[in-house]
Amino acid sequence: MLENIALIKEVHEHLPTKSAQAEAREALAKIELEKISLFRVNMCDAYEIFCVSLIRAMMSNDKRLIIISPLNLLDSLSSIDDLVDIINKLQMNKDILILDTLSNETHYKEASCNIVK
């Protein structure tokens, strides 16, 4: 997982491997997932893979991030607040848009992010 995340900085910013991996490890630590640093994909659950994908997106130079149907991807998230908490812990400096279908509207009632019709 660590190499997977670090690869973004290594390829796009020509950052040395050790520096890129240090940034990746720091991001994993922010969300208490440093333990998966040396795991392979088949050793991770859906939540861990999603978080690694989120960190990879954070490491990219893109200024916008779109997350589509997060509660369908992650059964372990009970509300949008859990996802917002992860994003806040990562201190992402991006415009983030979270899209979900109306079939999940009940997950968002009374949440900090309401569906606009």
C-alpha cells in the first residue's frame, strides 16, 4: 500500500522514493492505518482500499476530487460524517464533491451534507 501511494509523488513530482514513502506513511498514520503500509491489496478490506485510494487522490496535483456513491463502496461507513471525518484528518487541500444516488438519501438526513434535489 505504501508503494502504491508513494508512486504518485515519485512519478509526477520526481520525489525520491524515501521522501514519497515518508509522506505516504504520514498520511496513513493520520487516519490510523499505518499498520497496512506493507500490506498488498488482497490483504486489505474495502475500507482500507478506499482510504488508500483517497490518499492517492490527495497526493495528486489535481485540485478537485469527486467521490461517487461512498456508502455503496463502504458498508462500514454509517454516515457521510464518517467520510468527512477521514477527509478532515487527511487535511486535503482540494475541492471535494461527494455524489450519491437518491437511493441513499436516508443516510444523509440530518447530516452535515444534505442532498440537493
